[in-house]
Amino acid sequence: MSLLRVENVSKQFGSLIAVNGVSMNVEPGELRAVIGPNGAGKTTFFNLISGFLTPTAGRVTFDNEDITHMLPARRVWKGIARTFQITEVFPELSVRENLRVPVEVAAGHRLSPWLSADDDGEIRARVTDLMDMSGLADKADRLVGELSHGDQRATEIMMALALKPRLLLLDEPTAGMGDQETYDIAQLIRKLHKDQSLTIVLIEHDMRVVFHLADRIMVLAEGAMLAEGTPKEIAANETVQAAYLGKAAA
Amino acid sequence: MNPIDYNKYTATVIVWLLLLTMPFWLPAIGGYSELGTRVVVLGLAAMSLNFLLGYTGVLSFGHAAYFGLGAYGVGLTIRYLVPSTGVGIVAGTLIGTIAGAIIGPMIVRLRGVYFAMVTIAFGQVFFFIAFRWHSVTGGDDGLTDWSRMPINLGFTTIDIQHDARAFYYLVLVVFAIAVGAMAWILRSPFGRTLIAIRENERRARFLGIPVDQHIWIAWTISCCFVSVAGALYALLNNFVDPRALYWTQSGDFVIMAVLGGMRSFWGPLLGAAIFVVLQDYLSSQTQNWMSFVGLFFVLVVLFFPRGVLGIIKRKVAS
């Protein structure tokens, strides 16, 4: 049974059709990459899943529930967490505080006027776990706005993970990173996927990362789906090569 | 304790020591009890506004409405219903809070300047009601023929009516409860969601925080405490007039918060103190006192965007 089913979704902005009848099924535990040239509609497609935008046509189902028009916060409660192409964190708060907010939300405390000592202890422990997992522990009390781009990206991913999602959407997690940072983030994503069998959908431009991580790949071009399959199938697909990989690999 | 927490702790102790001893040293430097009370009352109003402005990141330009409702609430209660200061404060606070809670859902979807404009518009509605409804509110002449009542505690009676110092301490107790509650909320998980919204609304939304709902709650809390301040203000003057509801009064609260430092918990109190003292001193020298306050405000905003307390913090840190 698919965890996420996207059926024929379209999004039109005036006369521009950004996403045109795209479908996708993601199985539990799968890591799906969405690739495509700039302007292919990848981020718009992501926004339709996370609720940043609602589709003009089509349907999005998560865990057998129609979420097409559900508010973003509600989708998060259902288990969908996302990161953004341009890092979205709380720059004037420390790493610890950045992580604490989603940990508290996930623990059902978003409206709590106070925490018991037990709850507080559990939340602190969970924040520490998340920092250890991502190598942010030694920067716990630094303001996130002062950290390197790579550490900010890592913080954002850990914030999404703090929500204990069942589906993690990563929009270009390695954008703007150097080789070492890219490698670190790829390892982190791989660890989340393998160790916790977390279902992940990611948009990525770096083909090394995509072919290293993905179980299946979907290729978008000009708002429509061009191809879908395993990394091997996509690598061998001539339409894809012509439209995209050929240029990127050259 | 790390240095930042230590500084915050020291600041809190100093503020409370100054407030607790104010009636004793204020006359020595040329002040008087009512002046001290006014600082505390308007400080509470500015801190309530700052709960929204500094900690949730939402600018209200209509807080005078709830301040004024608190003021009229206490005045009307004592004049027409129950001659009791305590009941009056509770009634004023309830009226202001309920009005805020009802108006909230209509405005929390708006952001930035649109939010500010609509808060002004709603504020003016209350101003015109108070202005026009002469038979009940006294209209432009204000609500007179009432005064704060002695507080009967059973075993003793506190004469806040004639003893200005006793009234100051009553105000300070109410102030302490209100400010303590705000500090408590800001340290809670809910308070952290407000700071998250201020820092990055989009991120907050996609961390599962229903932003509009949280802003509505923060707005209502802020309206509640500003109406407490309004009730105390009316008791201080034994009088209310529609200017307490007028949008320029809202502007004064914003000036106090920004002047003192809207990113600091105590900043708006300092801003209120500067504002009230400048007003008191300059208005005895010139009719155009507001232009001097305005000039001071512009200079602070241009050169010290974190307010006067921001300057002090930087000095302490370096």
C-alpha cells in the first residue's frame, strides 16, 4: 500500500502550467528522487504535497486520507515534514532552541503553558539525540544564523526529523554546498533512510547524490513527468539522456 | 549560569528593587508618586504590546482600544454597578480581553502593514462609540463622578483613595502578576512557538504550528494585559475620556516599546519611563513637547535600533 499517492495533479499560475498532470506513488520505506532541469516544476510539485500550494486539479492522498486541501500544519501532524530549497530556520535562536520547537510540537506541547520535569527531561534528551545524530552537538548554543551553510542545512533537516515524520520531503538538501558538505549530508540522509527506514522524497541536482541514494527516480520536464524508474532504468533511458542527463553529464 | 542568563537575572533584580523602592527615592530626584504610578501603568501597557510586537513579531497599532476598554470598564462598573476597585479591575480586564478575542479571528490572517491598519480601524470604532454615546460614557467630556474605592481585605482596609503610596503598591502588585504571567508564558512551549513565528513564519507553519491560531492567542493575551493597564490608568486618574481609546495612544505604546527596546523583556518599561518623564518635564516647558520626544525617538531608531536597553546591554556585554 502506497504511503503517498499523487494522482494527476496540476498547478496553473495564470496562463503558466507549472505542473501538468503528474502522478507518483511512494511506498513506505522508499527513497524517491525527483530530478529535472531548472523550471521543470519540481519545487511546485513539492509544494502541492506539503500544502504550501493547493493543486488546481488532481488529488493527493497520504496514508489513505485525502489531503489535497488540508492546511500545512495539519499535514505536519499527519506525518509530512519538509525542508526548503532556500534554508528556512530560526536564525536568531540557537541550534538547541531551533530543534526544541519541533520536538515540543511533535510531543503535543505546542499550546502547553508549562512542562512537567519529566516532559522537560524527555524533550531535552530528544534534542540532544538529534544534535548527536547530525554532528551539531558542539554547536548547540551557537545561533543558527552564524553557522556555515552546511550546518544550517543540517539543522533544518534535523528540525524536520524532530517532528518524527513518516514522510520527509527534502528540497535540494545539498544546494550550494561544497564536496565535503555534500558528502556529509548525503551520508546523513542515507543513515535516516537505512537505519530508520524513513520514507523520503527528495529533489536534487547533484546526480552523484541522486544515484547514490535513490531507490527510484522520477524525472520532470516542463511540468510533466518524462520518465520514472530505478536509477539503472533512468540512466539507460534515452529520452531522459537527451532532455537532461546528457547535458548534465557532459 | 552562563553570562547571558546572569545578566538577565541581574537586570530583573535591579528592575524589581527600583520599582519596590520608587516612592522613596522618586521625590528626592524631583518626581512624585503619581508619576511613578504612571510609569508602571504605561510600562505594563507597552510590555503587553511588546508581547505581540517583540515576541510574536506582529505590530498592532490599535492597542489603545483594549487599553481604553479596560479603562471604561472599570469606570463604568464603579460608577453604575459595583463601587469596588477589585470588581472594576476584573470587569475592565474581561471587557478588553473579550473584545480582543472576538476581533482577533477577523485580523490574524493579515500581516505587516495590513494588520496594523486594520487594528487602527477597529480601535477607532471603539473610540467613536465612547465619543458619541454621551449619556453613558460622558462623550468628549469623559466619564466623571466616580473614583477608586478603598480596598477592604476583611481585617483591614487599604485607603488607596487618598494614600498615593498605597495606590502605587496596589498597582505594582497587579503589575507584578501581569508581568510574571507574561514572562511565564514566554518561557513555556507555547511561548517558544510565538518566538518561532517571529523568527520565521514559514518555517513555523511547516513545523506543524497553526500560525494564525497562535497569533490569535498571543493577541488575546496581549489585549488582556493591556486592558489591565487601562483599568489601572483609569483608577489612577479617577477619570476616563475617549483619548484613552484614540489611535495616537496606540502610537505612544509603540513608541515606548521601540524606544526602550522591543527585543528586551524590560525594554518597554524603560521606554515608558523615558516617555513619561520627558512628557512630564517637557510639557511644563513647552507646548510642543511631542516634537522633542519625536526627535529623540527618531534618533534612537536610526542609531540604536535595539532601543535604549539595547545600548545598555551592549555596554554591559563589552
